[in-house]
Amino acid sequence: MDILPHDLQAYLDDHCDPEPAALQKLNRETHLKVLRPHMLSGHYQGRLLSFLSKMIQPKLILEIGTFTGYSAICLAEGLVEGGILHTIEVNREMEEIINSHFKSTNVENKIKLHFGQAEAIIADLEEDNFDLVFIDADKKNNFTYFQMTFDKVKSGGLIIIDNVLWKGKVYGDENDTDTENIRKLNDQIAVDPRVEKLILPVRDGLLVIRKK
């Protein structure tokens, strides 16, 4: 899934903050027990998410796509005292591993875990002043999630969307449905005057959007 050459990525990994021991354990358990473990954010992307969260010191975060909880734990590292992260996961079979690692990293009181379809849960959320939104769920609905959350993000807040380089397919000749959907998402946000935006070539591509 990594866009960058392996030796360059290894160098970057070696020259950022080390992966915390509790997250190393979650990383390993995910690879041993869960299908498609590559969906986990991992060391370098996790440190980036933590870094961005700490920079803006959010009070309220929304994550769409919990998987095994790795990225939620990273994002929660930047929450201010009393801050809350809402995270949405469609697969309830993940509940045990998610909750066990939220507890082991002492973030269980900072995170509210929702199970179900993201669109319905987003629509029902009473909060409307998110500092940061991280979208990492079913790719065909990324633009829908962007639209649904945009008005819930405060001015100056961040929306981060994962997998926007799609293994390099978006700048190649591929025209399958998933690639076309992600290409359309990138193109629409690139011309959206309401936001500042850039794509970082981290793992499979992170689109970082700042609401004006």
C-alpha cells in the first residue's frame, strides 16, 4: 500500500518518534488476528495523525472508520483536557479488540465508540463544532462523508481523508469504479474555494483539508 519506496519509508520510520509500545502490541495483534491488516494506519501515519492532533489541540474529533482502533488512539493523544473523540465502525466483530486497546492505552474515557452505518450515525450526532475529522472508511462514500461533516467542522478545523492516492492508480490510466470515485473526490476538493488542501504521499495518500 505504501506509495514511497521501501528504503525511503524505512528511513522515515527510523527518523520520527518511535511507535509507542502499546501501539506496537495493537499493530502486531491486528496482523495476527484480523483480516486485511494493511488497513491499520501504522507507525509513521499514526505519528503524523498524533502530531497534527497535538498541533491543533482539539476538543472534539470525529473519526469515520475505527478498524482496530489504532488511528483513534493516535488522534486522542492531542485531545485537550475533557476532549472527546467520536469514532464510527460498521463491523461489531471488532468491538473486543477495540475496547481492550482503548483500555490499555487509557483513552477509553476520551473516546465514544459507535457501531453502525456511518451516514446514519453522522446525521444523528448532536455535536456540530468538530476541530478534526478523519475519514478512513468505505471509499465510495468518502465525498458523501466530506459533505455530511463539512458544516459540523469549525472554521480552521481539519478534515483528513485517507487512501486518496489509491496505490498510485489515481494518477495512472486505471478507470475502475473505485479509482474513478477517488479521482473525482480529489478533483472536487482541489477546486473547492471553501478550503485549503494538500495531498501528502504518506502510505496510500492523505488529503489534509483546512476549512477556511
